[in-house]
Amino acid sequence: MGITQILFWVLSILALLSAILVVISKNPVHSVLWLIAVFIAISGHYILLNAQFLAIVNLIVYAGAIMVLFLFVFMLMNLNSDTEPQKNKWLKIAGVVAGGSLLLVLVAALKQADMKGQLAEMNKGDIGLIKNLGMVLFQDYVVPFEISSVLFLSAMVGVVVIGKKD
Amino acid sequence: MPINYYIFLALALFCIGVAGVLTRRNAIIIFMCIELMLNAVNLLLVAFSKMHQHALAVTNPNAGIDGQLFVFFIMVVAAAEVSVGLAIIVMMYRNTHSIDVNFLNRLKH
């Protein structure tokens, strides 16, 4: 078992544990911090897959910008403690059972799939580098790129309109 | 790594996100679980892109690069979605002084 496999298992266990802790933490700020741990683990997976541009964008955009936005909203609302009333225990159990059975069905469906010899190449290949991604982005995908800028503009206008005090 | 491991890891992350959406009442935590599900899909897309690169690298050196660009666009859309969603949640908190999603059932009436 090489260093790559060991890193894969460590990052997978870190991601799964942090994801479970996101769901079960009582304090919402702890949930945000555990979600940042999930994003760091997923960025580690991207680095293992040699998708370096996506790894750094994931860190900057998700773990940096979006999670800071969540944290700011939590601090503005000042609901640090257990403000979530636990009324119905059965609804919780039903949610966990529903999620678990979705996992069970998907795993049972995909366990028999013929994926032998299909390897996700690690530590090699240069399609994840900034140069190649940029060439394809600005040659083949330039129209969606521009449309996404329009999407951002409309999102900004929408946020200002929604957040305005009236 | 075999692609199975990535598929099952992404499935587990996605289902943890689904269970979180179904069990929690806090609107922002539900939103964070949706982000978790988006990230599971992103991880799976990158793994599949590397799988296609491994399989088709001889004929096409750029095989699989579309998957990573899709992940890039998903991140763009997710950033816009988070800003609008958090603005809606802040407005809801300003009106009801709570972010419990059960308070929103008055939308029915």
C-alpha cells in the first residue's frame, strides 16, 4: 500500500467523519467548522487526482468565501446555542432511515456494476492543470463562461433587492 | 485507485447530506447539507474525468477535461446560489425572528 492509497483512506475517513459531525452537531458554528474540514478533505482528494486548479479553487471559493459567508450570517443572527427545538423524535429517525435506505439502494445497485479495470488515475495526467483547463475554457466553453458572468450579475442584483429594508 | 472507491465515497457523502436535509430544522444547516451534496457530486465528476483520461489518453490527450470544467461551472453556480439563499434566509429571520423551517408552513395558507 503506497503513500497514495494511505492518503486516500485518511482523506476519505476524514471527509466522512466530518460530514457526519456537520449533521449531528448541536451548535451551528461547529457545523460550519466541520463543513470546512469536509471541504479541505475534498480538496486533498482533488490534489491526489492531480486536479490542482479545482483543488485550489475549492479551497478559495468554498472553504474561504462561502463558509465565511455562512459564518457571518450565523454571527449576525446570534443563535449560538441550541435554538433548535427537538419536538419530534420520530421525524429524525425517519430522516436517518430514509437517507440510509437511499444509500443502501444505490450501493446495492452499483455493487454489481462491471467497473473492473476502470482506474481513476492518480498523481499523473495534466488535464487538471491551469494551462489546459484555461485553453479549453476560453476556446470551447467561452459562451457558458460569459453567461455565468451574467448569472453573477443577476445574483448580485437579486441579493441587493432581497436584502433591502423596505 | 479503482473507480468503485470514489463512487462509494461520493454516495456516502451524498446520503449523509440527504439525511441532514431530512433531519435538521435549522434552515442554514439544511443549506450546508445541500452544499455537502454538491461537493459529493463534484468529487465524483473529477474522479470520472480522471477515469476517462486514463482510458482514452492514447487517442485524445484532452479526454476527460470536460468533467473538470463542469465542476468549475458547478462551483460558479453554487456561489451565486449561496448568496441568494442566504439573503432569503436573512430576510426570513428578519420577518419571523427564527430560522426554523417549520415556521414557514404558513406559506400554505
